[in-house]
Amino acid sequence: MPNQVKFRLAPRDRHETHRAATPLELMFDLASVIAIATAATGLHHAVAHSHFADGVVGFFFAFFMIWLAWMNYTWFASAYDNGHRWFQIISMAIMFGSLVLAAGIPAVFAGEPLFLVLIGFIIMRLGLVVLWLAAAQSGSGHRETSLRYAGGIAALQVFWVAIILMIPATSAALKWAFLLGFAMELAVPVFSEGSNRTAWHKHHIIERYGLLNIIVLGECFLAVVMAIKGEGGLPSWQLLEIGLLASIITFALWALYFNGHDHLPHEEKNHVLIWGYGHFTLFASGAATGAGFAVMVDFANHSAHLSETAAALSVAIPVSLYVMSVWLVRDRYWLVGGAQFVMPGCAVAVLLAAFFASSHVLLLIAAVLIGTLIIRTNLGANLAVKEK
């Protein structure tokens, strides 16, 4: 009788030392960043032509699908990646699905049928279902949890196929159906982890989220290059200023996130959910900041069709959301008393700069972020002393 290939994924040790991201996971991030860049480009062009609502809604829907697939895979890999050849092959299939999804993202902004998006999403989600079924076969005590994940993802994939095929792409009903689907997708881990928590590795997850944050901030660097190269090979002083200030803002956002304070100081379920889901806004706003910088470049080149205030808001709004997201997922657990208002105060100041000093908005945002970073660093040093 021929040997049968048995594909089982046993959970890893959640207290494993020196756990780090694998080359396969980094390749997965690379596939995701292509889709993220496509979504950011769609937002950039929509906002630059004053299609604000269509651009924001399209970006939200596209980014959510990208982030959802990345998040589901990342948490699974943290708990079950054992380097098995079939795990690697299925992971590569999921990556291909991400690239198909990326190819279909322009249709999201154009109001066209979402067939490529659907095909890419099906590939990614079915790959994940196979992985969860392999985890269910491990006999590790996580069978019910794994089957809940597999069943929930499969059932929702039927939902996605139904709404995309049955509801016209331009219908408002499709947007409401998407929101319902998103809510149900977020409920799947809550329901599944209720039976038995998976063996995800805290420090590995923190590293994985940090790496994706760096990737989305890379969208800002693309806009910096766009500014510096100019239209004739050399930038004007105005474009050079945009490139320099955009770089400073990006570095400040990076520093606010990677400031030495530990993420996930508690592993209580609600805290983990807020941290894991709260990063959606952080990642999306980081990518949207890059789109906003690109809008500022277009405005300086007189190729954008929007007001100066609207151009300023295209940067101020995502930067403000990014800062508030850092507060939501981490700082509110560390800071006490009046220090709790440092990050929210920064977010408000960034928004006010767009309304009252739109012609110098990048300079003011950079100044506010640097000031906040200095204050936040001093607060962190004081907290470190108290902890000792």
C-alpha cells in the first residue's frame, strides 16, 4: 500500500526562546506590501482628484482585505509554523492569492466588478482553511479551536462569493454587505479562541506586527522619492522641502512606535484583541500617510484638483490616526495621569495645523511630532526608573 502523505501541524512552544520571523514570513510580507502599495496608489489618485468619499471607502475595503489575510496567516504561523514542506507550499499559494488580490484592487476604486479581488481572496482563505484543518489533526488538544477557525473562515468565504456575485459593484448595498462581512470576520477569532487559546508566541507576534508597520511606512518613502526626483530630473525648492519634511515625519512616526516600551504588557483576551485589531487603523493610516505625501507632491506640481486645506488634511488625518492608534494599542497601558493626554494632544494639534496653517502643514506636523517624541521619550525614561 503506498505511503500516504500526512500533513499535521502541532502547536509550537509559546515560551520558545529566541523565536524570530522566518524567511518565509518575510516573503509573505513582501507579497502583502505589493497589495498595500496598490491600495495606497488608488487612495492617492482618488484624493488628488477630489474623489474623497470614493477614495477613502475604496481604500478601507481594499486594505481591510489585505490586512485580514495577513493577520490571520501571521497568528496561525506564530502558533503552528514548523517548517513542514506542505506548510511552505500552502503559504506560497496564499502569497499568490495576495498578488491576485493586488491585481484586482484598481477595480475597487473604479467601481468595476471585483472578480480578481474575489479570486485572490478565495485562494488566500482556502489556503488558510487547509492549514487549520492540518492543525486540527495534530491531536494537541486544539482540535475544536482549529475546526472553529476552519469552519468560520469557510462559511464566510461562501458569504463573500455570494455578495460579490449577486450585488452590483456600484450598489450601496455592497458596501453595507462588506461591513457586515468584516464584522463577522473579526468575530471568528473571538469565537474560536473561546474554546482553547492557540499557542501564539507573544514576542514573535510583536516582531511580526512591527515588521509590517515598517513596511507600510515604506509607502511614505515612495512619496519622498516622488518629491525629490521632480518632473525634470531636479526638484524645485518646494518639492525638496516636501521630501525632507515627509522624511522627518516618517522617521518620527517610526520612533513613536519603536520607543522601547513593550507591546502587549498583558495577555488577557480583550487586551490582545484590542492590540491585534487596533493595529488595523495604525497600518492603514501609515500607508495612507504615504498617499497623502503623494497628494502634496501633486498639489505642488499643480496636477491635483483640490484645495490647499484638503491637501493638508490628506496628510494630517492619517498622521493623527496613526498617533492615536499607538496610544490605543500601547501607550494607554503605560502612561498615567496627565501623561495619558500626550499622544491624543499630539493628534489634535496635527489636525489643527491642517485647518489653520495649511500652507506650512508639513513643517508644523514635523515640529509637533518631534516635540511629542521628546516628551514621550522622557516619560518612557521616567517610567523605566519607576519600574526598576
